[in-house]
Amino acid sequence: MIWSWKFWKKKKISKKTVYPSPVLGILNAPASKSMTQRAIAAGLQTPGITSIYNPAFCNDTNSALEAARKLGAEVVEYEDHIKVAGGLSSYSRRINCGESGLVMRMFAPLAAMKTHKITFMGEGSLRNRPVQMIEEALSQLGVEVRTNNGLLPFSLEGPIRGGKLLIDGSVSSQLLTGLLMTLPLMEEDSEIQVRNLKSRPYISMTIDLLREFGIRIENRDFETFLIKGGQEFHPVEYLVEGDWSNCAFLLVAGAIAGEIHLEGLNLKSLQADRAILEALRKAGAEPGMDHGYVSVLKSELRAFDFNATDCPDLFPPLAALAAYCKGTSRITGLSRLVHKESNRALSIQKVLTKLGIQLSLHDDVMQITGGEIRAATINPQNDHRIAMMAAVMALGSKRPVRILHADCVDKSYSDFYFHLEKLGVRIEPSYTEMPEPELQF
């Protein structure tokens, strides 16, 4: 028999009905998933033990931990921290990246330090994300890469060497992060030329983290990166800062439905999504910053113009904000949304239209006209940020919003619904069991 009762039980579909609710309260900011993953990759290459405090425990972090284990690290998880004993000694043949694009692109150069073939696999939408840039870059450094017509799974066989290479940064900066993590360990010096680099703040985050581990990178205007070979990572105790990407949803919730105070956000953070503060100001919601808190109160919101090219993850919370603004808001940077967990521009358009909000896409600009949110059942297409956007949009409405496959938020923010409930939001969970499959013998 192919199907089992145990397997079938796992195929339940989670749903959340989010009711219009005022929000009020204080929360500790969720930790940065992106910085947690980078710290794990650095710990993998570090002799001794790296302690990562305040990590983001979510599915993408689990994928990074599993990749580190496959490549030789020993990992122990505690309630509030993770210990990583550096490795790069394993002979695992396969690495499952889950649905994490960062794990796939960042760990590929690290895996190429091995001399045997390693196959990278993925799940969900990651299987539809292009990987040609990995092949094009690593082949310049002596690595043999074979892809599945430009998609996962792909295999690579090293060893990687240092040297000069030219890469395209227009789709993602994540592969560059992986190269900056790997090339300092080569015997040779390296020089990376990058064309059309997007998401520059994420590269600043990588270079800043590497500095804490004792690695030096010379950045020449985000076009040329000079990397001395023969460097060594040093074990550190690394504290992960709050995540501006996920906190953007909470801050927007405060602007449309009440009062929120977040503790643990770094106002000098290099995270690109710290720009949510600028967007809130433009919309008329003046964030307050005092005594270690970032606060936002419900405000009379007006239409705004914002360029999200360097912070594309802000599109969903900005779309939720624009839905409550008087007038038509313009958000620039649509080209950055194609290769996300979904084609995020079309996903946002579909969800907002279903909720009764006018939205149009022209060239590189999304235009949203504020209006009244109507009741609807939303399928986020397994995109965590679309699910969070729909939940936030329900808060200031007069009608509830039902979200199918609601647990997709576990990819980056497992406590999202729990935190909303702590703020006073009424959420009703339910589960739909998939039809019992026919037994096959």
C-alpha cells in the first residue's frame, strides 16, 4: 500500500480567520531570519564553537542548520541560542534547501569547497527559481555545475579556487553573499566584479557580520569586491538583532488598527527593510522611537510614493498600508518580485483585488488606491509574506478575512499569529482534511 494513515494525517490544510480587531501592546521584535542564517554559515567555517543568541527559529533557519550539518558542522539548539561547532568535513552527497533561496545560493559556494559531487534540492516554489547565476559564477572558479535546465536540482563538484570573476547581481544578492563567505578561505586573493547589483543593504549586512568573525572584505562602491586569501574565521558570541522585515507587518498593523510598541529593533541596522519607518512617515503615521521601543499609533493615513527596489520584501506590508491610505499610492520596484515564493506582484494584485482594493501594475510601479476591505477567503499560494499581508489587512476592516494554508508563515515568522493574538487580535483556527486517498496496492 502506497498511502498510509500517518501520511494522510499530515495533509491537513490549516486555516485562520482573522477578525477586525484593535491592536494594543508591547512585543519583543522577532529575530532576523536573514542574519541568523548568515551567522550559521559563518559558524560552519569557524574552528571552535560559535554561539548564536536570539536566533530566529523558523523553517528557513532549520534549512540553514541542516545544510551546515550536511557540510560537517555539529549543531546544538537551545531555547534561546544555537551552538555551532565548525566543520566542512562531512561527505554528505545531498543538501535539501527546503524553500530557502538564501540557503541555496549562500551554501552553494561553501559546498563547492568539497572535492566530491554534492546535489542541491529544494521544495515548493524554490524548485521554480532560476539557478543559472550559480552555474555561471562557480564555473569561473573551477567548479563543475550541472543544473536541471536552469532549475533545481543541481549538482556541483569542486574544489572551488580563488581568482577573478564577473557576476550579475540583478536577480539576487544572495550568491554574492555566499562568495564573500567562501573566498576568504582560498589560498589565492579574489576579485569579484558585479553588474547591476540589487539589494545592496544585504551585502552590507554580510560584510558587517564577516567583520565580527574576523574576515575583511574591501568593497569598492558595490561594483568591485577585493578579498584577501588565507583569512581565518574566529569563533564569536553573536547576538541576532530584530527583524525589520517581519516587524514591518506589525508596525503597519499599529498604523491602521491601534498602538504597537516593539522592543529590540536596531535603529542603526543595515537591514534594508528598516526603510519601513520612512514609508510610514510618508503615509502620515509618525513612528516614535524612545526608551528602546519603536512605536506606531493609528493615524489618518494618506497616499505615499516609495521606492522599494532595494527592499522588495516590503512590498506586502506596504500594500497593506496603501489599502488604508486616502488616495493612490505608488510603490516602485516590481522587477524585484518575480522570483520570490510566488510571483509576488501578481499575488499581491490578486489578493488586494479579492479584498476590494483597486491595484494596477505599470512598468516597474504598483499603484494602490485605498478603500474599504471586504470579506474574502485568501489563498496565499504558500507565500509567507502574502499570508501576513492578508492578516494585517483584516485588522482595520469591518469584516473578517480567512487565510488558507495559513501556516506558511512558519517559513520566516512562526509566532506571527500568536503575536497578533497577544496584541488583542481575534483569530479562529481551523483545519480541513484533504479527501482520503484511494488505496493503491
